Amino acid sequence: MKKILVSVTLFSMLFVFTAAGFCSPDASVSASTVKAGDTITIEGTIAPGQDLYIAVGQQEMFACKDTKGVYETKRFKKDTKKKGFSLDTEIPPLYYLLTNVPDKFGKVAKKKFGGPSVLLGKGKGLYSTMMGPIKTAEQWNFLRYANESKFGINTIVKEGNTIGKIVIFSRTVIGDQESGNYWDKGTSIKLDKATGKFTASFKTYRHTAPDTAFDVYVNGEKISTYTVEGKGFWLSKGYRYMNPFWIIIGAILVGTYFSMIGAAGGMLMAAFQVLIVHTAGPVGINAANVLKPSNIALTLFSPLGSFYRYAKIEKRVAWPVGLSFGVGIFVGSIWLGKYVSAYLPMKAYKEWLAVLVVLMGIKTIMEMRPKAMAKRKNIKAMTKKFNDEVAKAKAEGRSAQMGSIEPVKTGLTDYRFKFWGEEFTINPLLFAVLGIFIGIVSRSFGIGGGFLLVPAMTTLGALPMYVAVPISLIGTCFSSIGSFIGYLTVGYLPDMWLAIAIIIGGFAGGVLGSRAQKLFSEKTLKVVLAITLFFLFFRFFKIEIWI
């Protein structure tokens, strides 16, 4: 009798294990290594009647405590208290769930930009059995935070769907491309529920870091691994594959524009990094804290590229004004800016800054009216002399000669000089005070300040653009040095290759811009300045006009 019972028990156990083995997924991955951006395919068999859940997770996990960023640490400590996870909670930075039933994980909701996006729901307990490395409610909450908040995407995931400059959400729960959803593009999921046979394929992230390993789970069972290899020139801190040549070209264009107008160099370089380079920063560091230090390479070296011509050859740098402004902006950004930013929520006044910018733009346009020009006889006379020189040079087949600054009187509050034979007066002390204000703004918003100084000099100081721009570039150099010291003290550094490419392009652009400026009339330069100011107005209000 005992033998019969033992036999029955052993048979029952064998049946259970056999059934379990029969129900376990049998699947394989198409390759052990793929290039970033290439397609990976998973195929096999699951139990008939089951839905398909393929979890693909990066092997190296990330927890908020792993970040090296000062500002990121503060933000994570604040957000973890609200979002239902801790500083120790770990998730894969890159995580994808391919399924034939994405509706079980949430809903499709409308967002302001870009249309619908998948909003991860509570998961209904699926994270405990079907989501591979995501096994707890805390991990699920952290996954939602990392993939559905702008800060989470720009700091942890680094893969975001964007429309223009707006980050919408990252690719996480993915269905078959026949859904018509743009996040499902390039994904194929075929499941025969009657037999359990399936084939699923999707494109790996184009900017996956070189040699990143992934684990693959099918319905909760780990079935394989694969590694994504690099595909192109990798920017380790920029966290992108990008040929530095294109960065140099972009920096040349921005540097040329910046050295001609004296404003918006940092913001235009930031737009180039966001829209073209897509600078992201390493996992755990917000993209902005790599992008902003990289911009300093342009706002510092583009002016240096233009100084030789502006100062040495053409001698049209009003040094007393430029240096007083530079000292003011240095004090404002390094010293006072630190305390003002700590006690006043300067970013809350961003909209007021936008209003100030657009008023300056309107004022710049108003000054080009004949009635306004008639009141400023020195600028009108200077403009006529310049236009006459351009016409004469064209007739003689030579390049036009630019006028130079001839100091008349140098004083702390009274600096007078002649330009094209016309006398101009300006108060260096006033611009030192203005520099302090711009330095504070620069520290608070991470910008150079030229967009405020140039229109201030042309509207308040009544200076021609040919004089205002070199002064602005001096101030921008001081601002850039101050900003770099500020970033250095908190441990944020630019990507080395990105910075080198921007330095090369920015310096070359400075040389080209200083040569090209005299090809444009005073009126044309002011029109371009006004357009730049209106662009910045939209940017401050986050009106994404390029969508």
C-alpha cells in the first residue's frame, strides 16, 4: 500500500513538473548582438490562449541614489515622497513591454502637444508576474515617473518621443504598428492564440549607449539576452551618436550670427543642441546640465574669434564701456546672482523678462522710422557715411572700410568717442550697473545676456549696432567665464568632444561674422536683432513656433 502511495505521489509530482514545463515559454532572440537602431526579433511559443508579454530591460539598473548631480539629488528627494517610490528603488533605464494587449497597462490620453500618448496605469498586479525585472509596486511607480514625466525622461530614460522641442513620453508599452500609434511604428507583434506561436520585433533605440546588455522575458520567464553595439561616433556625456563635423557646421552658423548681432548665441546654440544634436546627458544627469555648460564653449570662443578684427584691425571696441559691463556681469553672475537665486524665485519672473524682451524688440523697430532717425542725427549721419563708403567700394571693386572709434573723453560716468566722424556719449558706470542685473539674470536662467545689452545700448545708449555688438561680446565673455565657474563648482561639465566641436565652429564663426557684419547696413542689423528678440519672446513663453 505504501508503494502504491509513493508511486502515486511521484507520478503526481512528475505530472506537475511536466505540465509546468509545457506551459513555460519556449522562445529565442534573433541575434546576440545588434547595432543601435537595428531591429531585434523574439519568436517562440507560449501556452495556447495566453496573451503575450515580452519585457526587454537593460541589465544595468538605476536608482535615484546613483545620481552624481547636485540638482538631480534635490529633485529626486522631493519627487520620491510624492510618487510612491524610494531613492533605493531600481529600474532599467531602458525598458520595453511588447504586448498584444497594451490596454491592460493603461489608456491612451490626449496631451497638449503631439496628440495621444500611452499613460501607464496601475498594472493590475501584472508587474508581479509578467513584467520581468519590474516586480514591485514601487518599481512600477518609478517606471511611470521615469517614462511619463519630462524630468524623468530627460534624466533617466533619455529616449523620448518629441514633437518639435516638446518631450511627450518615452516608448514603454508597445503594440503592433497596425494600431496607427506613432510610438508603435516599426514594431510587429503576431500571436496565434490557438497554438501560442508568436513573433515580435521592434527597433532598438538609435542612441543606446555602446555595449548595453538587455535581458528578455516572455510572460515572466527570462529566455535570453542580447547586447546593443555602438553605431557611429559616441558622445559620452552628450549621450548621442553624432558626427562632430555636423556640430562644427552648426557652431559656425550660430557663431557667425552671434558675432554679427551680439545676442542670442547661447540660446540659438541650445536650440541647435536640442533640435539637431539632441544632447541628452548620461543616465542620472538631466539633459540641461550637460547642454548649458556646452553652450559656454560658443559664447566664449565665438567672441574671441571676432575680437582680432573688431579690436585690432578695425579698432571699433569701446573698451571702457565693454570692460565696465563685463565686470558688472561677472559680479552679478558669480557673487550676487548666487544669493539672489537662493532667496528669490527668479524663474517665476520669466514671463516678465519675456515682456521686457518684446518691448525692446518693438522699440528697436520704432527707432528705424524716419521720424526717430531724424532725432538721432549722429546715427543718421554715420549711416549715410557708411552707405556712401559701401557704394564707393563697390564701384572701385574693393571691400568697404569700416570706421574706427576715436576716444574724445574718458570718464567713469562720461565716455565720449567719435565713430565715422560723429560723436557719441555713453555712461560706463550705468552699464556696469546694468551688467550686474544681467549677470543675475544670466545666473538664474543660464543665458548670456547679450539679448538685453545690445538693445539697451541701441535704444537707451543710442549707439550704432557696429559699436554695440563688440561691447556685447566683451560682456558675454565675462558672463561665460562666470557661468563656467558656477557649473564647475557643482560638478557639471560639458561633453568633451561636443565642446571641442563647438569651440572650433564657434571660433571660426566669430572670424566669419566679424568680417560679414560690414556687409549689412545698420537698418538690416537692427531688423535681424528685432526678429531675434521676438523669437526669444516666444521661447520664454514656451510657445513652440517650430512645431
